[in-house]
Amino acid sequence: MKLSDDLLVLELTTDFGTGPTLLHPVLILDAEAGHTLVDTGIPGMEGAIEAALAEVGASLKDIKQIIITHHDLDHIGSLEAVVKASGAQVWALEREIPLIDGREWPQKRLRPEQVEAMLADEDVPQGRKDMLQRISKMPPIQVSVDRALHDGELLPLAGGVRVVATPGHTFGHASLYLEHSKTLITGDAMTSDTGTLHGPGVQATPDMAAAGQSVGRMAGLDAQTIVTYHGGVVDGDASGQLKRVAAEMKAG
């Protein structure tokens, strides 16, 4: 879905063991600086990303930068493959870098002994167990990061892309604000459902207090359109919805 002259929202289908769901990486379009991919889906999605780019006459080789909002597997799973195909640089918020390049164990990835305990738990659904077994067999994604991003930094892309540190879902989660189109890319700092904005998923967010503060920061932005990784585009009173969610999270 081409949202504006500077933004393409991808829709990639996957299944986390509870049925089909959509992921929404985005492509920031900039003919001069080169296109920027934000997040890369789960492992093996490079082909689906390539097919989505072809719809606007682009390919993986047109990607010059990859910005990672955070290191969860469904965001960096195809990172290594996309880097190899494109030669793009990888950018991420400074705190997230050791979690992407492998110097730190992924914040929410279960240790082997935790996986074994869940596989033995009769209350865990079989679909969830199948997913855990697949993930546990995968080596952790370890990709070098070329550039450390910092809160408040203005990137010279598509008329100006502001980096917004939004920790809570992970230690170094980052969101992006496109100043020209007034579009906010939240990664997993927020979610949505058929155009209705929500806070981050509680079970996947270790620090909800920090996450609430991050949403409060985003509520100060003039966002006419919001793109969440899980849920997609929110364009009906986006700014008002953002303020509503911030107030709800502050109230607890």
C-alpha cells in the first residue's frame, strides 16, 4: 500500500501459532538518499519483501538503509538476507545495537531450559509449542549495525525523519516521525486493529511503565497518520487517538 509519495506500507503474512496475521514493515521512499526499509519481518521473508517492492518498481538493491525499530525476531528475522541482497547499511538506536549484533542475549527470547518447560506444560497450546520448537532451533540473528541512532536525531531522508526513542517494548525501541507527511511509524511501541489505535501488547512488553511514558512522548507529535507494525495504518483522527491511548496508559 503506497501511503504517500514518501511511504510504502508492506503487508506480509505469517503465523505465530495462533492463526494468520499481517506484519507491516515500511519503505521510506527517497530517490536521492535511496530507499529505507524499516524492519524486515521473520526469517525467510526477503522474497515477500522483494515482491512487495516490485509493485512500485523497486527491488532490494534500491534499499540503501535498513532501520530496525527493535531486535525482536519478527523485526530482524530477514535482516541478514536483505543486507546481503541489497548491500544496505543497518541503523538502530544505540541501546539496541548489542541485541542485534549478538553481544547480548535477545531480551525476550527464552533460554533453552525455559523452552523445555513450556513444551512439557499441558496448558500451552500445541500451535504455540510448534512455534517455540521452530524458534529454539534457529540460531540468534547476529548482524552488524553500521550506524547508531540517537533520540531526537533528524535523518536526511524523505524531507526529514525524526528518531524518537520509545523504550518499554524493548530496551532500545525506536519509532520514527516523518516530518513532511506527519506520519508516525511506531514499530511495536503501539498496536492497532482495523484503524483503532491501542497501546503495545502487554504480554510482549516487559516494561509497561516505560512504554506508557513513550506513548506520552509520541502524543506530543502532530501525527496525521500512524503506522503500527501489528495492525497497519491508522488515519482516522490519528492525533486524537494517540492522545487517548496516552491518557489511558497514564491512568493505568
